[in-house]
Amino acid sequence: MIKLSNMDEIEFIRYKEFLISDNANEITQNFNLTAEQALEESKMMIDDMFKDGLATEGQCVHTIIHADSNEHVGLLWYSVIPEINGAYLYHILIDENHRGKGFGTNTIEKLQDTLKEQGIKSIGLSVFGKNEGAYRLYKKLGYYNTRISMEKTL
């Protein structure tokens, strides 16, 4: 149903700009930070994660392509962590007009199969508290809670 294509430099620049903004928005919605603080936090984090851009060791970014039509349906970012024989799923985004059609499930299953073939034993991820759709998807695919963070705004 899908194939994963490595991002080129132009796609990566656009993705990184989107990711900084999108992550800042999530931080603002889920934590007690102003939009300006969240944007600064997000930029520092993303810049740190991609110190060498696309060439940053261990970071894998892909466009998700519909296998039949070659249409772009989303984006995927994960890292491989050899020291723990694991991986970490940072971001999966299915374009709005392709949601609810199985692309998210298919992408995660393809990622799991690919990593398993490489000998990777586990995949970790985090879900923002207000992203209930993603939480349901991960639970459906067999992911379980390993920690829960909570906060109360006073």
C-alpha cells in the first residue's frame, strides 16, 4: 500500500521548517509555555536532533508514498539507536486528505517490519496528551505505556 522514499535536501528543509512550527504548536497546547517560548524550545530541539542535516547519523526521514499512484501521503521520522538495539519513532504525519484510509497503520507496520529485519528489538515513541487519535492507533498496533507524565495548570 505504501513505500518509503528518502527525503531529498529540498524536502528536508521544508519538513524541518514545518516540524519546528508543528512541534511548537503541540508544546503550546500541551505545556504551560507561550507560543514564543515553545517556538524557541522547538527550534533548539530540532536543530540539535539534526546537527548535520540529512546526514545526521541515526536520523531517518522519509516521505510516505502511495505504492499504486506514487502520490505523497505523509512523512515519517525515526531514529535507530544501536546501543540499545532499538529505534525511536519521532513523527509520523499522514496528510489530512489521506487520513482514515489505513496509511498510518500501514506505515508503522512497514517500519516495524523493516526494523525487525535489521535486528532491532523495540520501538519507543511519545504521544502528546491531546493527540487521542495517535494514541488509539499505537494502542491498536500493540504499543503499551511505559511511563505517563501528568501536569495540572494552576
